[in-house]
Amino acid sequence: MADRLVNIADGFWNIRGSFKIGGVVDIGTHASLARLADGGFALLDSYTLTGDVLDEVMKLTDQGAAVRCILNLHPFHTIHVRAMTAQFPGAALYGTARHVEKAPELDWDPLRVEDPALHGQFADDFAFSVPRGVDFISKNEKLHFSSVLVLHRASRTLHVDDTLTWTPLPIVGGLAWHPTLKQVLERRPGAAADFRAWADEFIALCGDADHLCTAHTRQLPPNGLSGTSIADRVRAALSKVDKVLARHERKHG
């Protein structure tokens, strides 16, 4: 299926891309383009742009000159970093420690995307949320739960990687926490409580969101402008993992 650029709201575009497991099953991936208050643009996550999508993004961004920064938000989404950096060489480059480890030759800004100092730097345009009580970069590279979740204030759009997933299936589908939650909860007392507290804060942030973009499906989740709000969907997802959190508390405190 061809890549596409979706105009989510005024000043926010989501790039629906391809990611094939074993080179066969395409579960999709994404990145986003967000207009900043100063008239420039930020790219959220990296994806190699080609064809019509590349042409559209270049047209929007003065042939790439208006892209101020690339914010790589998921420690395990690293495949496209070099290509996107080459496509937007004038953009400041931010990532996690794992991004730097995987592409050490690139000109990384010293601030990491999970750093509160970076969040303050971009506070006029974005609100950032970093999960607590879970491993941010797991030693097991198959566990991709944590990422930095970002609200673009002007368009009221949430950009979310693997931390929350959307499955467009009846009954068993919908919005859910990534299934590796139980494996990434920190093995210490209070970790589950810390995760619940963070999730409640994130749900409050979702009250300012009308649109949600998640990775790894070709289809976007429903927005919050009709039917169930995004905050209520996230709250329902939290209730579904209550047994996981309770078991962790019984074992670790």
C-alpha cells in the first residue's frame, strides 16, 4: 500500500508509512509534520519520504528549509533516522540515547527527547508526556512499550508511538496499551502506582486532544470530535490493564 500524507487538522499532517515484519506483513509505521508558532515546522519521528509524500512535504516546508527540528520520540524507531536527517539537513536533530548509539555519526543535540529541559524549550508548541514506572529503554530489544507522547497544542493532536496501539477490529480491537506492559514494569515497589499516576496525568492531557495518531496500523484511530472522547478511550484502556498492575503490586509492592 502506498505511503500517504494525511491532513489531520490545521497545521498537522500524519505520514502513514510502511513497516514489514519479515519483509512480508506490513503493519505500518508513521511520522508527523507539525507547524510551529513561528511559522516553521517540526517532524515527529523519522520516516524516509518518497514520491508524492516527499513532494507534498517539500511544498509545505519551502523545500525543507522551514523544518526546524526532527524529534525522534521512540527509542526503538531508528531505521529511518539517517535518511530523514539527510533529507532535512538544516533541522536540529533530537533523539534518545539509543538513537545516538545507533547513529553516532549524526549531529545530535545534547538534549534528549525525554529531557524536561527540551520540553520547556518547545512548550509553546507541544506538551510532552513520558511514561513512569516502566523501562524507557528496555534491555530486551523486543520490548517496545515506552516512547515520548506529544500533544501539538495548536491542532489539538496527539502523536503516539507504540505505547498506545489502535486495532481496527470489532469487539477485540480499539485503543489499548502495548501488550508488553507487564514485561516493562520496573521490578520495584511502587512501579505500578507510578504508572497509574502517570496514566491519570496523561488522560488529563488527552482532554486537550481532538485527534490521535498512532503507529503500526494503516488506519488511523477515530478522533474525539464525535462519539467517545480520546480521554475516555485511554481511560477504558487503563481499566483493561488493572489486573496486570494489581499482579505486579502483589509481587513487588
